[in-house]
Amino acid sequence: MSFGLILASISFLMVVFWGGPYIGLLKRWRVGKRIRIDGPSGHQTKMGTPTMGGALITIPVILITLALNIYNLIGDNTVLGRSILVPLGVMIAYGVLGAFDDWAGVKGMRRGEGFTARFKMEIELVLTFIVALVLHFGLELRSIAIPGIPDKIDIGLFYIPVAMFIIIGSANAANLTDGLDGLAGIIMASAFVAYAIIADLQGQIYLERFCFTIVGASFAFLWFNAHPAELMMGDTGSLALGATLGVVALMTGQWLIWPIIMLMPVAITLSVIIQVGYFKYTKKRYGEGRRVFRMAPLHHHFELLGWSETQVVQRFWLVQLLAAMAGVALALI
């Protein structure tokens, strides 16, 4: 774990070093955030803030991981040595998808909204199906670890749809969490710390180091994303980090505790599902759509209750940190 923490420091320094020039480049290209008109009024001041900040995290992580594991990727023929290619490939694939979506939004496709949700989901399904097949047949992962039960339970081919659900769910939960300055970055970093510890306890050194590299880069991103943010994560980062975390959870076998370690993103996602579902139900039944929350996702609801943006981020992170600790404890049972 000591080397993993060193990698976190290296990735932190790399991101801080090139963060300023990268922000300057985005400003020159006018890659600015578009803000929802129906969102909290206080967010209108963020209009034009550079987005696609997720590349600030993913590019250093990719470079460090490739440099660190070049011997394993080329000279080591074991599955363990090459297994890091799976989460790394997912980070690249989802990062590219998110980058195209961010770019489309900036350039005005669908009035600044980027790709349609249906189009993105179709691509995600294809990508995730391929990843699930690699996990199942390539890495021979097909079991579930249940806290309190010493032996893992083989679930066979059912593992494939489960893996797809975890990866897609994690990607989109992280995406919905990216709505306030610093929120997605600190929450995803906490989740990766939890799975880094779990991977270390399992002896998955490659995976543990990969997770800590992401943590260091995420912390450095927060240097620029702290309120008031100089840079937004965008889909480039949120989709990549979320999908990668889902793969990491699957590779540790501890995906059953994923909803606990990702408690706040899961809660935020459920708030959107509940809000949309209840609105459609009441509109169909009563002719007028009604809402459970003042606004969804959940963090906007608390903003409209009077919490400041900083209060929402800090309080959500405190809950997330405790949930991550609980997840690690369950993995040890």
C-alpha cells in the first residue's frame, strides 16, 4: 500500500502541474459549461466555466498506469499481470464517450445538451456488454461475495447482466452526482479509497495501485474544482470514473457492497428516478404532475431548502465517507 500512496502523490503533482495550462487551453477553445435554465438560480454564474475537466484526471492516470505496468503488459503472460487493462480500457472508452458528449453540448447539439440519453445508453450497453464478457470469460469472474459467508457463490452466466448493471449504474450515478463544485470529485475519490483498501487486503496489488493513482488525480482535480470552481468535471470525468469504479468493484468480487460504498451517488440517482416516476404517475392519474422533491437530483433539493452549495458538498461527503468505511468493514466480515 505504501507504493500506492506514493503513486497517489505523483498523480496529484502531475495534475496540479498541468491543470493551469489545460484550463487556459479550454478557455481559448471556449469549451464552457452550459447551465440548466430550470436549475437553481445561483448556478447561472457558472455559465461558461470550462468543462471536460475529467481529462485532467484520466490522462495522467492512464499514462502512469501504462508506464508502471509496461513489463506486466508486455512481458508477463499471467492474467493477473494483464488484468489492469480491463479497468484502464473502461476508463479510456467511457472517457472518450463523455468527451464527445461534452464537446457536442458545448457546440450546441440539441441546444447545448449533448447526445440524447437514448443514444448514450445504446453505446454504454454495447461497451459494457463487451467488458462483462471479458470479465466473465477472460478473467473468469463469476461469483458473488456475501458478508459473513466465507466462500464466494458462483452465479454462472447470470454474472454478465449483473456486471452490466453495476458498470452502467455506477457510470450514470457518478454522472448525476456531478452537479455541484467539488461534489463528484470528493465522493468518487472516497469510493476509490475504499476499494483500494479492499484490493490491497485481497493481494490485488495492481488494482490497489491503480485506485490510489485515481485518488491522487481526483484530489488534484479538486484543487481547481473547489468552490468557486475554475473547471467542471463534465461527462469526460464522471462517466469514466463511475464506470471504472464499477469494474473495480467487480474485480474485487465485492460488488454486493457497491451500493453502500457509493451511497450518495445511489441516493442521488434514486431521487431522480422517484421524481420522474412520481411526476409521470400523477400527471397521468390527476392530469397534473406532482413532485416529491423540490428539485432533482437530490443535491439541488437541499439547495432549495436553504443549504449553501458548500454545505451540501461537505455534508454529502461526510455521509459518503462513513458509508465507504462501512463498506470496507463489511468486506472484512
